[in-house]
Amino acid sequence: MPYLFKLPLVQALISFCGFFALVLWRSGQPLAAPTPAPHDRVVISAPVLTVLYGGDRFLAADLETIRLSATGIDRGHADTHYLIRAHKVVSELNPCHENNYYLGNALLTWGGAVEEGGKILQRATECRFWDELPPFLYGFNQFFFNKEIEKAQQYLEIAASRSERNAAGFRKLAIMIEAEQIDDEKMALNFLRQEYNKAESTNLKVMLDKRVKRLEGLVLLRDAQRIYEQQTGKALQHPNELLDKGIIDQFPNDPTRLGYEFDEGRFKLKKAKIAGVEER
Amino acid sequence: MMNIANVFRHSLQLLLRQKLLLLATFAIAAVIIATALAAEFGGRQPTAVALDVGLSTLRLVLPLFMFFQVQEIFSREFERKYYQLSLTYPISRHAWLLGRFLALLCASSILLLLIGALLGLQVSLLGQGHEPATPVSLGLPYWITLLFTGLDLLVLLSLACFWAVIASTPSFVLIGTLGFMLIARSYSAVLALLANNTNVVGSVEAYRANLGLLGYLLPDLGALDVRMIALYARMEFLPANWAALLGSSLLYALGFLALTVWLFRRKQFT
């Protein structure tokens, strides 16, 4: 017997047998309760990303945009918490990135995160000093979502100064929003439908389709309010009066599940409440 | 002078006999494939994203190509003791080193121009058939971008030769120069980004002050990346102090080259 232990192959065999026996025993043990999977996805901050991509912030911005557009929206459901942080990081790495501000406007601003989408557009306006689209989008959003007429006009003027073809149109819009002569929800709807038609990826189309449906709901509500006020001759006090009068059968359904609100005698798109990510 | 030319010619022949063409083919293929893939994910601006990723790949594969050539022509020679023969020729060590350096510079420049031309051709082909709002510029701004990239490569090449002469193992050329490249290319961008990312490190100001000291030790290779002038076709993106930037990087490369010559003259072979 002691002779056997001197053979190295026998020693190896005994060691491996012991190893397998212990693995088998361990696999029979009850597992510790699994820790719950973290809820949020990781977005690495811009300085660290720069180092990770070999000091190349442009490559980092490109690949992060590809990542967020490929994985941030899944089966028509946008991970808004992740997208807000991812778009912000890309806009720090390369504020001029065109896909970033365009997707940021489509997914964040129209997905309820107006402030966060606006910041991306502001940075793009600053960096892309020749491009009329970011200031136009920002100005329009300021008017449509926040009713900040002055800021909207300021950005529409920037857009007009950058464009030869659309300058007159932008300036006209800036005057019309002050006079409140404009059917803003229908204009927004047209604009969003155009973006929908131009979108190439199916995922993005599904997302934009939801935002178009959401806006169609708002158009329906405001039209109903107009009819109510014409019929009764007084201002609408409570949205339920529309149901009582039989102008609409039911309130429209918002596919993004954010819903609408009735504030200061006017229907509005409800903004997403995002805790913990607002800039302090 | 004749001696340098002779060494230059022989070194080029030596490189061609080794894996130069194979590695060059890999480098070209990497850039072209990465560019084509990036264009697929380009969204609203396929040409800009394709050019962007193509330039990034070029800036990654060309240094690797150079480091392998430096290993081939310096480290292998020391390792296999070929210098016992090559240094017996009636040439100075000065000429021995500079001839090899110029051969490496020549091979890398030709590859840079070749990849640059192919990338430009590929992006212009990708851009056919649709008119983006802001097209990329493949004219003068593009070639200026390549010139700045070439200077970045020159700094890395002179540093790789420096490591090859003083290091005792060939892999140190790769590791040392890659580490240098990473720090020199990223520190200025990290410094700028830390200004609005205050939660990444504990005390941002102290960190930035220390990182700022790196500016006196390393050239700012990150600022040599001027691709925005080509990506967005706006020359305004060229840094205002570009002449000082070019001059400082060139002086840094020349300084290291001179230091390498000095060290090589005093090198004691065992």
C-alpha cells in the first residue's frame, strides 16, 4: 500500500477523485437565497469611458449610441431611466453627435422626460453651431411642453439665423406662438408623424407609434373641449363634464401609460416623474 | 549619409521579408470591416459614423502595426545577436539606428496614406444615394486629420524605438508604448470631462491639478485628434493653437529620437 502512494499517476487519480467528490457534495447543498438582480442598468461615466476606449471619446460616443439605440428599447418598451443617463453621457463625450440628440428628442422628450431631453438638445445646439434642427426642436418643446414663450422664441430665432430655406417659417412660428394662434398639438402631431415615417428601425417605429397615439389622444381631448365650450358657452371646469355631455364616450388611452392632465383649464401631456435623476 | 541610406534600404528589405505585408493586410481589413459595420448602425448619419469609427480603428491598428515592426527590427536583432554581425560593418551606430527608424517611418506612412485613401473611398461610396443634412468632408479637412494622426504616430514610433533600445525584453516595447499611448491620448479629454463629472473622484480639484501636471511630461495626443473638422466639415473645430500643438508634439518626438541615439551609442551589449 505505501508503495502505491509513490506512483504520481495514482496520486493524481486520488486527488481528482477527491475533487469530484467534494464538487458533488457541494452541488447537493441547498443554495443560498439568490440576491435580487439589480434593477437598473449600468452607465459608465464619461471620463472613465474615455480611458476604457483607449482615450478615444469619439469611438466611445459612437459605440454607446449604438448600444443605447439597440438595447435601450425592447419590444416597444423604453428603459427611460437607463436612456436618460446613457444619452447624457454620450452628449458629454461628443455633444455634436447627431443620432444622440435626435434619438434623445424622440425617446426622452416625447417619452415624458422633457427636461433631460432638453439638456441634450441645448448641448447639441451649442456644439453644432451651423445646424438649425436642434434649436428648432428645443424651441418647439419649450413652447409645447413648458409654455416658455420667451425661451421658445429665442431658440427659434437661433434656428432662423442658421437656415436659409426655413428662416421665414421659423420666424413666423415665433410670432404665432406669442399670439397663441397656433394649433400646437396638431403641428406636433404632424411633426411626430413625419419622424415616424422617416424612422428605419422597427423598434424605433414602435416607440414613435406610441408617441403618435399619445398625441392623438391629446388632440381628441382638446377638440372635445373646444366643442364643449362652443356648445355651452362657458369654460370647461372639470374633464368629467365632457363625459356627462356625451361629447366623448371615454377618455383616450395613453399607450406610454403616462396619461394626460387637466391644468389651468387646458389638457396637457403628463410628464414622467423620475426620482433621483434630475439635476440638482 | 550614404550609410543611413544603405541601412534604410536593408531594413526595408528585412521588413518586407518578415510579416510586413501580412500585418498591413490585417490592418487594412480591420479598418474596412469596422467602417462597413459602423455604417450599418449609423442611423441618421451613416457616413459620419462610418468615418468616425474608421478613423478610430485606424488610430488603434496602426500603432499596433508599428510596434510589431519595431519588435521585428530592433528587439529580434538584439535577441538573436544579429548585431554582432551588423555592427561590424563600417557604419556608425548613429546611422545604424536612424536608418532603421526611417525605414519604419516610411513603412508606417505608406500604410497610413493607403488606409486613408481606402477609407475615404469607402465613405464616399457609402454616402452615394442619400444626402445627409451635414455631409462629411473628404477633402482638405480629411487629409489634415490624417496629417495630425501621422504626427501622433511619429511620437509613438520614436517612443517605441526608445523602449526597444533600453528594454531587455521585446514585449516591453508593446506594453510600454501602449500604456504611454493610452495616457497621452486620454488625459486631456478626462481633464475636460471631470469639470462636469464631479462625483467620479473624491476631490476633483486636487485630482485635476495632479492630472494637469501630466501635460509637462507627455504630449497632448488627445488634442491631435482633430477629426471633427472632417466629420462635420467645419474648419472652426481646428484648435486655434494648432501650430503650437504640432510644434510641441514634433519636438517631443525629436527629443526622444535624439535620446535614443545617445543611449544606443553608449549601449553595452552583453
